[in-house]
Amino acid sequence: MPYTAFSAKKSFIEEHPDTIQGFTDALQKGMDYVQNHSPEEIAKSIEPQFPESDLETITTIVTRYYGQDTWKADLVFEKSSFELLQDILESAGELEKRAPYEDLVTTKFAEEAAK
């Protein structure tokens, strides 16, 4: 289940594909870092973002995420994840009509970044 998503108007995507690709590439670079570093290394690199927590606590949390296989290897928003998101919104009474995946999701930038 994706818990972070980014959106842009279709016109912006069409007019600024280099900006979208650069942003996506940067996000993928972060995901690659997580895939290729230990929980201890990740915790140390993100420690400045959590000044209220000590390094040991951050390392424990990152280790738990690692053990749960929380992080994906890429940014591709699969159709099954989109459907799950709609299932959740529908069951919460927040979605009146389901949207077609093909109309709202483009994976070309994520696929390119993952190469």
C-alpha cells in the first residue's frame, strides 16, 4: 500500500517532462540508497531530520522497517496498489466512484528512473 504519492497536472507533465524525470530520478536515488545500505547507515544519514530522537532509537525503527520489507525498490505505482488504495477509500466511505488506473497513473518516469 503506497503511503506517499506525488501528483501533477497532465499539462505540467507534458510541458515539463525533464522536471518530472529529474524529480523522479532523485527520489529513486534515495530508494537505491535504502536498498544498498544497512539500517545503521540509513539511521545515521537521517538522524539530523529527527533531532528529538537519539541514534539508537532511529536505528531500531529503521531496522524494524528493514525487517518488514517496508521499502520498495522502485517508484512504480502498480495497478494492484492503486486498486488497494481505492478499496480502502471505498470502505471508508470516501470514494463514490472508482477511477480507471490507466487514466490517472503514468509509470514511464518511474520506470526510466529505475533503469
